[in-house]
Amino acid sequence: MECLGNYYLHNFKFEKADSFDDSFIKNGVSVYEVIRIEKGIPLFLENHLDRLFRSSEIINLSINESYCDFETLIPELINKNNILQGKIKIIIHFNNETNLHEKNLLIYFTPHYFPTDEEYKNGVNTGFCKALRTNPSAKILNSDARIIANDTIAEKKLFEVILQDKKSFITEGSRSNVFFIKGNKIITPPKKDVLQGITRLNVLKLCKSEKIELIEKRVHLSEISEMDSAFITGTSLKILPIRKIDSFEFNTHNITLQKISELYNDCIERYLTDRLS
């Protein structure tokens, strides 16, 4: 992994970026979060920290740091690097699952790709991939599903892959959540089957507040041809239309899709305004 900027944090200490070394995470187990930075503000920081602590609880690992620690450290790192837009990664790594004292905390700016205006307008190409996270509720590094997905993305030159289980039910993207639109209804796989993304969470809240019908249900591969539109969500992606999943094509200019995208962008602006005022 690459560290951007001039400094990163290792166990509460600022270190020079040219000394960055994350080779130790190849062994043991790590929980992590990736947070988008806009105008020097970590977007939806509270939601990300909630999930970080929840991930550690799910796999029975204890985080000694507090919310307050992260709420202090992350702005300090942003200010020290003077980077106003990008992504910060938090990794809490346990060298040995049976020895919780052997632990490392890394917080650093990581390379990012934000979709282009063209991709938001016309959508992206994706494909199906048969792979499942072993524990979709926890955000864990180096999962087997991610490795399989990355190989498929590279081989087929795709933007993202959409995962399906052994019975051909759609679950999520390898680094995103997936939604379908049929008529005026938005459909997404149930939370028990997926990593509960922060953008996904906000989309669900927006649908409820704006009275947009949203259904959480399992979607089978055989139902995909009935869907009008599709989109993926994520920290880097926001709400990104899907143009194709393999041979299935979708309308990227769907009115409901455009509406939820505008609502989400407004949600980000309100969050930034509240914290910059």
C-alpha cells in the first residue's frame, strides 16, 4: 500500500511518509475504514467509527482507542499534510488473534480514484463474480472475496464486479453496495447479506425521509433483466450509475436514479456546511 502526503500516524506518533511500512499487516488480522476527505472534513466520520468498532466486536477483538482519539487524530493528520481532498485509511492490526497486546494502529492518506463526470453521466461497466465475504458484517483486510474480485476486474477490464452467492443471488460489489431500480422502486439486498456501507446507510435514510419506496430483498440473477436501472454506492463512488453488468444493460438517466443522486450530493453539502460553520 502507498502512503500519500508528508506524514502518517503509527501508534499515535507522526512519522515521515518516506518511512511508511505496512508489511506487518500481511499476517494476523486487521479491521479498517476508508474515509473520504472533502474541504478538509472527514465525511460521515461518526458512521465510519461506529462501523470500525462494530467490526472489531464481531470478530471478538478489542479496540482500546476511543472515539475521541480518532476525532482528534484524523483532523491533526489532515492539517499536518494540508490535504483538503482525498481518502484516509485507518487500520487496526492485531499480529496475533490470541494476543491482543500485539497491536498496531495506522492512519494515513491513501491513493484514491473518484469517478469522472463522464462516468457519473453514462455509468460504468461491471460484471458478475461468484464470491462471498466470509463475514459480510465486518470490514476486514485481505479477504478471499476481494482477491478473487480484483483478479476478475483486472482480467475483464471492469470498473467493479457484482458478487453473487452459490445460488446466484446478488449480494454486493467487491468494494461497493449495489441497488436496482424497477419502476419507481429501489431494491437492494438485505443488510444481513452485505457489508453495511456508509453511503448505503445514507441512501436508506434519504429514501425514508423523501418517501421513495425502497425494498430490501434478495435479488436473483434471473431477475436482473427486469430491472430498469442499477447503481453502486461507496465512499469514493458516492452514487454511481451502472451501464452494464456483463451483457445486461441499464438506463443511466433514470429519473429516480437522478433524484437519489442529487439528494445524496445535497446530504454531503449539508454535512460539510454544518462542520465548516
